Amino acid sequence: MAEQNILYTKEDGIGMVTLNRPERMNAITQQMLGDLAGIVADIIRDNDVQAMIITGNGRAFCGGTDVTSLGRDDEEARRDREERDKRIQEIYQNLPKSPLPRWTFTRIPKPTIAAVNGAAVGMGAEWVAQCDIRIASDNARFGWVFSQRGLTPDTGAGPYLLPYIVGFSKALELMYSGEIIDAREAERIGLVSAVVPPDQLLPAAKTMARKLMQGAPLALKGVKELTYGSLEWPPSVHLSETRERFRSTNLTEDCREGIRSFREKRPPVWRGR
């Protein structure tokens, strides 16, 4: 793995993903996409990781796709894309089946948080939309700039998820215009949950992660599946899926622990089973 471009550490149950290409505003290469798929797969499989935070080093969160890879239609570019797609497919095909959407971060059945330290444009903005919770520093900026490059959004998360986050008309305004908005405007329209000073960004994200991690892992997984499922399931299917998850979580060791700890007036100790 090109470790200098993406860093991954584990800290008290939190998987910390850091885009680390500051000299290029953390612009994403084909190699980085494959590396990130491996990290995501590790987060999904690792029962000791209960939440994920993604952030960037330097003045940007993510400046989008490295433009040197765009506009190419030669044989080398085609091979690069094919190799990337093959690598990512091989990584993901061995993961447990899941009803979650197959975007990079929505597929993680655990809470995901974007700690947006600076500019998040293009693919960076798409990744922000794919996370469950978004916290921004005062320096953060957001922009779906694809239309200004003659492109449609690359992952499709913006057109699909952004209307649910900020509303249909506002989502279209942002994607039509390619306008770059600051952190306070992002907070006003509901794109981010909070705006904090730069030196408080990671502490705030970790505090949020610990707050979310208080729930039982299998219960959180079920909540995420039902919430994202509501975007496409009809009510009858959603009701059936809700009943199935309630029955299955009711039979878990964690459910018994949750009831026992409540009666004993102590914090629960989750086992993820």
C-alpha cells in the first residue's frame, strides 16, 4: 500500500483514515482508490473497530480526483482503470453480503464520520455525503464542481444522497452551479452537524464517535441498514426488514447484556454477538 498517500490507524475502537497527499490537496489517484478499498474492507471485518473517521492532512480534506488522470482516453489510462476496478472487485467480493449501498463509505456497517479540515470538492464532496455524520473546521469548504469541468458527479452519491441531506432544490443548486460554500453555510443548510476551530476538529470527531459507539454493534448495524434501506425500499419491505432485525437482535448476547446492565444500573459491555 502507498502508505504515504493514505494513513490508517486504530485508536480506542475508532478506525482513523487520513488522506495524506497534502502537496496535491489530497487529490485521489487510481492507486489510492485501490488502497482505500483495502482499508474499508479491513474496517468492515475488524470487530475491534466500531466507528470510522476520515480526514485529510494539510489545507485540504480532498481536492477530488487527480486531474492528471482525467481527459485521458489512451490505452494506458484504460489499463489503469481496468486494473483498479479488478483490484477493488477482488477486495469487496470476499466481504459478507450486505444491503447497504455500495459506495465506498456507505458500505461500512458502522458509524462513519467525515472530519472536514479544508476544501472538499469533487470526489471529496462526494465522500463527505457518503459519511453518516459530518463535522467541519472553520477552514472547510464544499463544492460539487463537476459541472464546471464538463462532468457529472463521479460516484453518484451527490445526486442520490445529497437531496436527503440538504433538500432537493438546494442539492440541485449546489450541483448545477458548482458553487463552493464555506463551513457556516454548510452548517446552515444541514450538510454538517457542527463547525469547530481547526485544532478542535479531531477531538470533536472522536467525541462524536465515542458517543455513537455507546450502542451495541449489531444494533447499530441494523439501524444503518434500515435507515439507508428506507431510501429505496417500499414501506411493506421496510416493515418486513425491521421485524427481521428486531427478532435477530432480540436473540443476541448483547441484547441480554443491555437489559441486564440497565437493571444493574451500570454501563453495558458489548461483545458484538
